[in-house]
Amino acid sequence: MKITKMSLLFTGLFVSSVACAEYSCQQLELKDCPTTVDKKLPDPHDMLTWTQQQRVIGFRNTFRSYDGSVFHPDKKNILALPKLKNSIKNKDIHYSVDGKNYNLNDYLKNQSVAGLIVLKDGKIAYEYYGQGNNETTLWTSRSVAKSIVATLIGVAIQQGKIKSVDDPIIQYLPDLKGTAWEKVSLKQLLQHTSGVEWNENYKDPNSDFAKMTYCEAANNPDACVYKNVKNLKAKYEPGTVWSYSTGGAYLVGKVLEAATHENIAKYLEDNVWKRVGMEREGVWQSYTRNQVDMGGHGFNATLRDYARFGQFILNEGRVSNGDKMLPDGWTAQATKWNQAKGSVSENYPKGIYGFQWWNSHAKKGSPLSTQNSDETFWGLGIFGQMLAINPKDKIVMMQWSTWETAMPSAELDNEKSLFFNAVTQHLTEQK
């Protein structure tokens, strides 16, 4: 169903003309402006029902559709990404789905890929831009941002600004006392096992997720979102049931900002973006510019800088000068898949979700269970945004896509893992 101004009126969230404004690089004070300039943007309120072509334009211009906090690189400290000597070619990749054989070009088509990069040992093994995108494009992450925020929680723990993931979130957000969130720990929030009821259905215009998107078009988005999230009801005992929740992820961002006394973009800039050696500016969707950013989505960056972030994770949080920004064992802790009901299934006996990272390693004997796939973890966003990290083989892959639907078919979902396995196999066979 199309989200219209009338539906917003019915929910009491009238969209102001200010909230609907398109932002320019100048208004955002963004110096690294993308070179692809789209004059007409699709209505962000209709994001869930955009056509695929609208999605191409919308996703590379999300930073213009909402106000944003810019995070800056250190131009004197850019992490080089040299080309791998034996780069990936179409003929190098072969995989099969349901008995049908495919290659690299088939994958790009099947997945509606708008950008794809693969790093091996920190070198570019493959880089592709489609649909008019290029090295300067700022593409939105959707929920890959959740994985980034979860990583920043690790940075805050390393710095002593957060004591432990076992801390109750009311320690940082005391006004949640007396609500359904009162007994929820930060770990449960990160694992999406808060037990607080949340409807993430992207096809339901009355879902909690849809209401959140309506709020983001309101005059005071943070107050609107926070009120809705604060008033949610408890459904399960914390820690017992896994249920994916962007509302909970929003609160992860609130905990980070409360603990560090910085908005997400600023904290990312100071502790990761400048120190890792990112190349260009990025934009984080803000509810109040440079004060409050959205913890559940809203990260926008170039393809190469996404890859550099993946490399940062692969390197266990080490930055350009050798400093380690993450606690020892953080990645293992963040990818210890929770055992709550809903996370564990017949296909995924080890669980499917960690600290806002996904497990795509199926049970032994599955075609998805191949070369070191049990070592691989994923940041995933709707419509096909994905960051895959395989620390054992030192491979990072970042993909931008514009799937027809927010959530994939089983075939499309499985294909990403089969493709990554094929890439891994090819790269590890190279001498």
C-alpha cells in the first residue's frame, strides 16, 4: 500500500513542507559531493513502494532526502586499496542455484546490483558500478548501519564509556524506567531479544516500522520516534525470544550517544573514519543535525569506504597507527549467535543473529555450508544491501542492490551466500 499524506494524517503525523525538503551538498556542508547529480528525487515517504528505478535514484540520494550529520575523513591519512594482481573476471565465478548454473554477470543481473566490491588481503579483487553510480556515489546502507552502530558500541566499551554489554539500558536512558524496556540489557538490545513487541512488516502501512518512517518525515522526528518506541508493550521475558526490531536498534544508537555524549556520526568520525583512513565524507541521517542520529539505519558512504570499514572489522579494530579500537575478542563475542527462540532453527542450529550481525552459515551438509562459510558474518539491509566479512580468508564484500522487494525470496537470499562461497573459493585458490 502506498504511504500517502492522507495516511500520515490518519496516524497523526502530518508531514511538514520543511521535512519534505531536498537537501543540497551546500546545505549539509558536504564538500565531497557525488558527481552523479539527480535533479528529481522520489518521495522518501513512499520508499517501501518505490519502483526499482526510483530506488536507484532514491538510494544514492538518501543523504539528500533527510537532514544529516556529515562525518569527515583525514585527507592526510587515506588507507590505500591497491588492485589485486589477479582480479576476478566473469569466467572465474561459477555457482548453482536449484540446479541452474550461474556466473558473475548472472549474479549482477539476478541481484539487481548497483555496486559491488570485493577485497582480498586488503586489495581490490573486484569493483563494479551500475545504474550510473561511481566511486563518489553515497549509497544508503539501510540496516547495515545496525552492524556499524554495534561496532561503535564495542569502541565505547574499549574506551570505558560503556562498562559492559550486560549493563541495563536504563543506566544510560533513565527515562525508560517503568516502561517495557526497564529490564532489558544492552546485550539483549543488540541481539534483538528485548521481548518488547515490535512489528517490522515492510508491507504493512500500520506496522511499527512504517510508523517510524512516518515519524522521520515529521517536524521533530526524534521526539516522535522516541514516544512510539517508549510506549511499546512487553511481550516476552527479555532474552527468551529473538524478534528483529529497528525500534530496538534505534535505542542502541540512543545508548551510544548517551554514553559518549556525541552523536553517532561524530563518534564514528573521531574513532573510526579518520583513524582507519577513509577516503571521502559520508552522511548519517540525523533527527537533529550534529546532535541526534538514527541508530537503526541512515548511514551513507562510498563503496570503497564501506569496504574499508569491513577491513577494519576483519582486522579486529586495528587502525592505521596500530591502535586497537575494539576490545580483545569483540568480533567473536559479536558473532556468537544467540540461542533464543526464533534465532535457532532447523536450518540454523547455531542461531542466526549476534550483535546486529547475521549468520548465513546453514547446517552441515547444506550447499550454503562450504568453504569457511561458518567463519563469515554479514551486515544486511533491505532491498539487498550487504556487507560480508570472512576473517579466516581475509575477504570483504560490499554490495549495493535494488531488489524488487524489501525481503528476498529464498532463492535470492541463498544466492548471496553461494556467490560469496564461489568468490572465496576462487580467491583462495589463487597463488
